Amino acid sequence: MKWKTRVSELLDCEYPILQGALSRIGNWKFAASVSEAGAHGCLTAAVSLTPQNLRDDIRRCKDATDKPFSVNITVGMCPHIDEMLEVCLEEGIEVIETAVFSADQYGKRIKEAGRKWIHKTATLKHALHAEKQGADAVMLVGLEGIGFKNISQLPTMTTIAWAAAHMKVPIIAAGGIGDARTFLGALALGAEGVMMGTAFMATQECPISDRFKEKMVQASPDNPHLRTTVLAPPNPREYEEVMKKRGEMPLEKWLTALERVMLKHDDWRLAPEMWNEDYDRLSSLMSFAVTYVDHIPTVKEFVDSIIENAEKIMNNWQFLRE
């Protein structure tokens, strides 16, 4: 069947499945492998570190695939952000993703250049703001996701269903999605596409160590440490302290400190800029999508399994044919 949604049309991809922009991990090779599989790959600008490196990486990605891919520019977590954006525009990137912090000025520049703008956030309030500012689609990450979190974040099911009742632009669901059932569930809730980070990390092409991939295979969603990291609210005193430092610290360090507080990491006061974050620490983070990780497939095998199993599930729904 054809998986045609407003998201697949916007991104010009076969399936409405997006690779998450992974800090220190989302390189051009990984993005190209995802796009080649029929999903939508994302090159993370911060991985390239400099504008010239990003230009080279975009060109390498284009050489590796003739399928579209996007570039993520995370506000406060991408070095040389203005120059990075200009490189994307100069190199003809049609879809640019912003994330984490208010991206109004960057969204305006993207739209003025005639490109497509996707903004990633964790709350309906900020999603509606991005829609008002002209975003072509909004990515909403539920509580079950990992990475940068928000104190007001709600579970994925509630977030997507609530947003679908209030938003006009396409919604891309994220947070704990990692198999055919969660893919179909997100679409049923009102999303027109899904974004997956952890699930794509558990593929052969992902540039993290086999040791961490094996940890994902062995992980269980009821593990107390995982539950605390992903679902538990931050320590109130530490959250209050880091919030008071807003404006006192450079944005790129404050956001990293805030993320560590939200993930219950004791060393948040030592937080560097995100692009200098410890690679092993970032690559070992995992969302509730590990629930569905039981082996390490290739990217194509992973994408194909989601689509094949989703179609099998729908074919078994008798009520759809009666």
C-alpha cells in the first residue's frame, strides 16, 4: 500500500518515518542510509562542528543517496548556528529542522528562502507557537522520549491526541515509538508521521558502539534506572537552581545543564556546550522505545519490518473490511 500523508508529501519520502536528530551521532552516513531505506534521514549540523565541515557532509550525503534528507539545527546546541543555516540554504537543503529553544528568527529565514521548516518541541503550547510562526510541520515529543525534556511534558498518547484536536499543520509524533504497533498508534492518534531516535540507534548503521547497542537489546522498560531517567520529574531543588541561572550562563551551556537536570544527572553544574558533550554519555541514552528492540537489524531491515508488520496488522483488522 502507499503510505501517503501530508508528512510523506512534505518530505518527499516513501514512508512517513523520520530519523531523529541525534546529538554527536547523526552523521551524513547514517542519514543517507535512512533515506535510502524509504524513510527520511536527518543530518545533525552540530555533528559537523564547523560550517565548512557541514558543507562537505551535505555533499557527501547527496553523493551517497539521491533521496531527500533534512538537516537539524538545534538552537543553543549547534555551534555557528547562523553560518550553519546559510550553508544549508546555499547547498539546497529543502527541509530544515529546528529544535529545543525558540527558533522564530531561524524559521523566518528558512521560509523567506522558500524552504520547508519543521520545528521540534515537547509541549502543545510551543507547537502552537511554531505553527503560528509558519512552521510547515511540528514534531511533538512525548514523555517516553529521551534527550532534551520539558517540565510540562506529557505522555506521547495524550500529547498527540490533544495536539491533533488543536493544530492545522501536520504533526510528527515522537517519544517511545519503535515498532509497527506504535507507528500505527501514532497515526491513529492524529499524527501524520513519526520520528524515532532510540529505535534507529539500534541499527547496524548507527555510529555508536556495539556495546551500547547490546545494552538496548537487553534493556527492559520497567528497569528502575530507565524509568527514573525517562519518566521521573527532576529534583525540585536542582531544577529551581538551574532555572535561576538562565541569563547568567551562555545559552549553549545553560541548555545542556538544564537537560542534565531533567535527566537526573548529578554533574549538571559541569555541563559543557552540547557539541562538546561526552559522546559515550549521549550515545548511551535510550527512550522507552527499547521496549521493542530485540536485535540489531540494518536500517532497511528495520524500516521494512515496521511497514510490513503495520500492513499485516491492518489486514487482520476485520472491522476495516466489514
